[in-house]
Amino acid sequence: MQDTSKQYDDVIKTCRDLFIKKMSDYGSAWRILRLPSLTDQIFIKAQRIRGLQQNDVRKVDEGQESEFIGIINYCIMALIQLEKGVVEQPDLSVEAATDLYAKQVAITKQLMQDKNHDYGEAWRDMRVSSLTDLILQKLLRVKQIEDNSGITIVSEGIDANYQDMVNYAVFAMIHLKE
């Protein structure tokens, strides 16, 4: 479990560094995105990963790793949007956005540690393609919840699905690095 925590932090550092660089370039323009827009961005990334895993020919020279980074960062943005709400104009400094990013990562990592304890690190025996499929399944669930105006009968909320997607994407990146 100690290795998992360190590996998790290493992946998140890569993602956070890119998030900060993009914040420096673009500001917090993402703050205007509604949740379905963020969900669709994540869906596009996951579909591309699945295509990379299934297709022999690649026409864009970017691999799975950059797409998993995108999934992680868009999910964190979505979690921030759930907490702060959508705005009409960018409203966060790099520092404020980075603090919110760290807060959401800490909550999501704690969830991973709790589940990882209970599941006995079962993800280590999973394939990257299975983790991709689980992300796509979570996305379809989120889309359905969004189409139901956020109302669920027995299901966990949208936030838990975004957190699971972050964790699955981190696991996939750990596998890709090994």
C-alpha cells in the first residue's frame, strides 16, 4: 500500500504540473464549463484511449498517458465545479485553483486508500483496457444521472463517479509506467 501511495502521488504531481501550466496559459476559463461539458470532455478522452487500445493505426502521435492525464484533470475540474458552482467569467487565480485541486485530490486519494484496503489492491491484477472500460461505464452512469437532473434512487452521486474515474486513471497510469 505504501508503494501505491507514492505512485499515486507521482502520477498526481505530473497531472497537477500540467494543470498549473495550463492555468498560467489560459487562466481559469474552464470555470464556465457546465458539468455535462466536462463529462463530455472526459468521454472524448476515454473513447480515444479505447480506440488506441483497439486500433493498429494511429494518426495522432499521442499515447494513452496524455489522455489519462486529461481524464484526471477534467475530473478534478468537475469536482471543483460541483463544490464551487459554474461561473460566467473566469474567477480563480492559479494559486486558488491549485489549492482547490489539492483539496479534491486529497479527498479522492483517501477514497482510493479506503477502497484499496478493502479490495486488497485488486487493481494491480487488472488490465489497462479494463480500467478504461470502467471509466467509460462511470461516464455513462454520470451522463444518465445528468439526464435525470442529478436525481438518483439508490446510486452514489456524480462526485463519487468522478472520484472513481480519477482513481482508475491513476491506476492505469501506474500500470503504463511499470
